[in-house]
Amino acid sequence: MKRWALMGSGVLALACWPVVAGASGDYGCTPDWKLATSAYDCAGTALISPRNDTRLNLALLLRERAGLSAPGKLAYPAADWENASYGHVFVSWDGLRAAFWPSTVSATDAGDANSAADYAGSRCQTLASGSVAFRAALARAKGLSEGDRTQLAGARDLVKPACDGNKAPAAWPRVTSPAAREWLGYLQGARAFYADDFSAARGFFGAVSGSRDPWLAETGRYMVARNELAAAQAGAIDEWGGFAGTDKVDKAAAARGRKALADYISGYPHGFYTDSAIGLQRRALWLSGDGTALARSYQALLPVRSPLDPQVPDTIEEVEAKSLFGVGLPGSPEAPLLLATWDLLRMRASAPDMAQYVPKPLTADELAGQEGAFAKDKALYAYLQASFAYHVTRDDRRVLALVPDNTRAGSFTPLAFGSQMLRGLALERLKDRNVAGFWRQLVGGAQDLYQRPAVELAWAMNRERSGALAEVFAKDGVVTQTDLRVRLLEHVAGPDLLRTQAAAKDRWERETALFILLAKELSRGRYGAFGKDLGLIPASASTEGWLGGWHDDSDRKVPLGVFAKGKFQEDYACPALARTAAALAASSADVKAQLCLAEFYRLNGFDDWLANPGKPAADQLGGSPELFPGKAVPRAALYAAVLGNRAAGAEDTAYALYRSVQCYAPSRNNSCGGEDVPEAQRRAWFQRLKRDYPKSQWAIALKYYW
């Protein structure tokens, strides 16, 4: 079902306008539209900060290490239901992955990859690739009869049932030659491995490690190590399939696995499984609880890879899971990138009742003691100091001392950009009179993805709060992001600006401006102006769509056409909305026109927005006082006006009573806006309707009050 949504100021805070009654949707997360925050948010920005997901910060730091600023060929990913409210200002980890590491997998490759989806995340995800490798090696093997080769190739299929939960003994073929028995022993080891019989697998793989066949010998040695690591973590998997902690790990098995990996890499420095074995070494360190060695391993691995390497995001996720939130991160001078990421996390502001769930806050003494860890990266250490000054001690003068003005740079690496953003935010908090010029200058070099939109947000908020909202919409203005402009039109703009932007080039902005103008004119009693502005609606205007950011990039529809082509009557006879507005312009106390306006609101789903238009919090974009005069009159107030009008006819009064009661049907919650009335008042309406207008169709139709 299509929905109209006026995005609110926080998680799930939005007013939804269903065009027709029906099912609701899933809303996901709406970020806080501000930069001056020290708390974690569901979406981050290009500003490396405590707000961001740790993976996002680490990714930006890696780009910094590589000196990347504007690679040139990257593009913003298409919006979807998860991130449609982010615009280009905010970004989630998934969004950053899609932007910085765009998929290169073809449709055919994707289909092949999905064939093992049932085993994703388990040891069995290598079942298919292992089968291919086994049969290829079997075809090359020497000393096998064709009969043995055929039986062994077919026997590879007997491994799969173990991955499907069948741990019963397999019906292995009978082979007699020593070479064939070795190959069969490997298959028996593989089935035991997948069936969690690690003791049996240890024996089988150990035996084939001494084979004269090169593939069997190498694979056997690799599988000895892999089997030990699987055995080590088996007891640490809880009933839900989650990891219960390294204290549940079999440390002896982990140690054996660690040694076996070293033996394999020593024997096969360029082997078939060497890259995998190197990766498994990190798993062994994690299972062993050796946080120092693990951090050192990641610090050595990450910088040598190009940040554009498609394997990097998986490694970043591994760092977060295994190191930062796994065995923990020691204050090691050998892992400055990880330490910086962890420091930023510990600078986050959080509620006192969350203390047991979040890492211990970073202290000034701790940060001072880390100077040696960043001896080779003084710029990163200075950035951490500036971040601490801004987010923790709120010492904005120190931020300015640590971050010189460099807004005239032609481009910015992530750290340089973050530094200038911190300076600008500190200037904002100090209410510096030149901060608007600072933001405007910074725009020129903010070229990398998500950088310029973040600066635009800062500048737009400055202009909004300085009484210079029109500058945001100037032809040569800084703000190019329609998301920012639309948000200000929805929540702050006055009638003149809305009318001007109703002629904007961008269709989404143009239609939003006109929709808000008409909605506020109608709901605030500016009926004459509403009648004149109705003529601005194009014939092609849709009656369905969304307001705010909840949209697909290719389908930004605003339900502007509802004012010209929406429902205006049902059981109560009404003229078209234009005539109703004209009647109210002539007399705002026109009873039938008041009831017909209420009908328009009811039939087109305006009640939620009239009651709560999703005004952002005061510290977010769009949170300043709105410039449109007057206050919206909800549907309930229209009924109350009719009931208070002694000149109202019997049928009109009866309908107003009927609808006033129905405002609370059937949940007893007010759906018509305005102040709630007690049950006694609803009973009085019901009784009056039944007593004074017993023959009215509305009295006959109404059976209950709520």
C-alpha cells in the first residue's frame, strides 16, 4: 500500500498518512539530522567521530592511511528501504560498503555463489569448493585404477549428509590399493570433520598428511589445522548458534591449531591454502584470547591492502567482531589504527543506565598515555585529542588550537576533512560570527563521497538558526542536497518561501513546497490564499506518494494531486474541495463547509499529520520555530465548532455528533486530533444524538460509544 510519510526527528518518529485504510509498513531507522552529536547514531557521516559505526570509522582511517580523497569514479549507492531517509548526508556501514566497494559480481557468479547459501557462515560453506578440488585432484592422481577413481569420485557425495545433520556411518566403497585407501581416508576425515567428530578427523587427516600424493599431503596438513580450530570453538557455541565467549574455548586445541597453521605455512609458503591459513592464524589468536598478537596481526594486514580491495570490508568486519568486541583491544603501540577506532568509540556519550553495556569511557590520562602509540602518526593523535576536546571535555578553544584553519584546501583526506569539521563545530558552539563563512569556504574542497553533503548540513543549520533561511535556497547557494532543502520546507519555511520554491527546478522540491503550502493554508484558515494557490497544481500531480526521505530515488512522488483529485465526500454530501475552501473564505463559520473540510481530512488521511507533523527536535535541521503563521486546526475542532454553533441544522449537528463519537472508535484513542475528551463526554454526545435526533441516519447507524 502506498503511504504518505512526513519524516520525524528520531527513530520511528514519523507521521504516516495512509491514502486508504490498510496494512502498515516497516520504517527502519531515521538518523538525527545534526552533526553536533557525541552519541552513537544509526547512521554515520564522513566526519570520523564517536557517532559513527566503528567499521565506518576504521574504513575512513584506512582511506586516510592510503591518502585517498576523491578517487573520482565512485558514486553514491541507490537508495533502498533501509537507507532512503539518509540522503547523501548520512551513511550506514552497508551503504559505505556499497559506495566504496561496489559489487563486481556478475549475475551468473552471484547465482553460483548462492548455491552454498544454505551453509553460509558454517564450516560447510566450503563443501562445494572442496568437492570440486577433490575431484580435480583425484583425476590427476597416480596409482589408481579407473574403478577406484570412479568409486572415490562418487564417494565424495557421502560427505554432504554430515552437513545436513546426518551423522550416521556412511556406506563407504570397498577399495583395496594403498593409494585408494589414502583417498578414502581423506573422505572419511572430511565427513568426520563436518559431523563434529574432531577426534576421528584428527586421525584421518594426520594419516594423509604423509601421503606421497602432493594434493593429499598438502590438504591433509591444512585440514589438521582447520580441524583443531573447529574443535577449539565447538564448546563455545551456545544453543542459539552464537559464540559464548573465549572462556569456553578449548585452549589446548586452539594451541594445536595455531602450531599446525605455522607448520603448514612454513612447509607451503605459496601453497594452495596459504592465504586461507594466514587468515586462520587470526582465528587461532582470537580463540587463544591473545588480543595483543591479534591486534598486531590486523595492524600489519590492513595498511598493506589498498582500501579499494574488495576483501577489505570483510576484514574490517572481522576486526570489529574478533578484536574490538571480541578478545578486546590492549593499549598496544603496535596497533594505532585499531586503537584510534576504539578510542573514538569510548568517547561516545551514553545514558548512565547504559554503563554496564558500553565500554569504559576514555579518560584524559589514558589518552595522554597513548602518545607513544601514535609516535609515527602524529596527525591521527592530534585528531584524537581534538575529538576528545570537542566530545568529552567540550573545550572548544582547545579544538581551535589543535586544528588550524585549512578550509582553502582543494581536497581533503578523511582525517583532514574531519579536522576541519571539528573546527567548524567548535566555532558554532562558540557562536563565532564568521562560522557561516567557514562552512561556505569548506564546501570547495569537500569532494569525496559524503563530505560536501555534511558541510551543507552544517551551513544549512547555521542559516536556519541565523534567520537567513532564504539563503539556503538562493540560486548560487551552498545547499545542493534536495533532502536538506525539502526538510526545511516541510518544517520551517513560511508561505512566501514555499510559494517561491513551488516553482523550483527539482520536481521533488517543487511538489513538496506546494504540498506544504496548500496543507498549511488549508489547516490554518488561510482559505482565500489556498483557493488561489490551487491553480499551481499541475494536471499530472499524483494522489499517492511520500513526503520526506522515505522514497526510492527513481520514484520520489509527493501526493500533491490529493488537493485537486482527492476524495471529498462519502456518506455526507459535499462539493469539491475548491468550493468548500471558497465557502470558508466567505465565512469561516459555514457549518457545511466545516464538516466538508473535516470529510476531506478524514477521507485523505490528514489526521495524523495535523496532530503531529513530525517536527524535528530543536537541535536538528528543521527544528527551529516555523515561520508559517497560525496553528493547524484538527478535525475534532471542526466538529466542536459545529456543535457549538446554534445556527447549525439538525442533520449537520447529528453528523457532527456521530463523527465526534467515531473519533474514538474502536480503540478509545482519539484519531481526530485536538485534546482528548473523557468517556463521559463521549457518552453525552451519544445520548444527545439518540435523544435529539433519533430518526437521523447517523443516530440509527451509531450503536456504541467508546
